Amino acid sequence: MTTVFDFKADALAGNAVDLSQYQGKVLLIVNTASKCGFTPQYEGLEAVYKQFKDQGVEVLGFPCNQFGSQEPGAEAEIGAFCQKNYGVSFPMFAKINVNGDDAHPLYKHLKKASPGLLGTEGIKWNFTKFLVRKDGSVYKRYAPTTKPEELTGDIAKLLAE
């Protein structure tokens, strides 16, 4: 069975990251953007990360420019923005596509494992969230409107598994 841990992605700094390094942890994977109405969710994502990181939770941010061109900057700009405005300390990755033929393989897997409403696989907007179990299987997809702090109950449940 394919899991999230079978994929690699480039970090903002450009180095390849093997997601298998997160085995045994609960993951919250989010496609992000710096110029979106949901951008303030970075604050909530950072709060969730700080609350749970010592218990085995990682938040992984994947910038994406596919929705209204709301992530136009280069990786260095994205990193500086996240740090300066929201104090982001969780891992951020290089900009990717989440939809279409050139969607990142991780996102192809996430969408197939946890389709959205009415079984649609496409990501609808920035800040769609996926919660992943410690074994790398996808637990659930959350809409962009779902605030990160609303996931704490599900995160605690997966930590207890």
C-alpha cells in the first residue's frame, strides 16, 4: 500500500526531503498561499504545530500558485513572508502544483486517498488540509474554511491510536 511516506518533496531551501523521515508522526499537510483571504491561517497552523510538535505532530506547508495567482513569490520570498508575518517554524516546501497533470505526486496520492465533496479529487482552493495517521495513511481532508484549531480533537485522536 502506498503511503505519504513513499514520497519526496523539495524544501523551501531546495534540498530534497524524504517524507519517510516523518514515519510514526501525525502529519497535517496544507497547500498554502501568501496573498489569500485564508493566509491568516498560518497563525493557527503555527499554534497547532507548537501545541503538538513535542507529542509527534508535524505541519507541512506546500505553497501553491494555482488559485488566483496568490503565491507569486519565489521560495526565498515565501519563507521570509511566513517567518516575518506569522513566525512559521514548521517545515515549508518549495512551490508545487496540487491539481492538473503536473500536480506533485504527493498531492495526487492525497486527493485519491481522501476525495472531497461528492468524490471529487481536485483541490478547490488554498489551505485545503489533509490529516495523516502515524502509519502514513490519510485520515481526512478538510476544507479551506476549516480553521487549523478546529482539528485539535482529530489530531489528539490520531496521537492516541
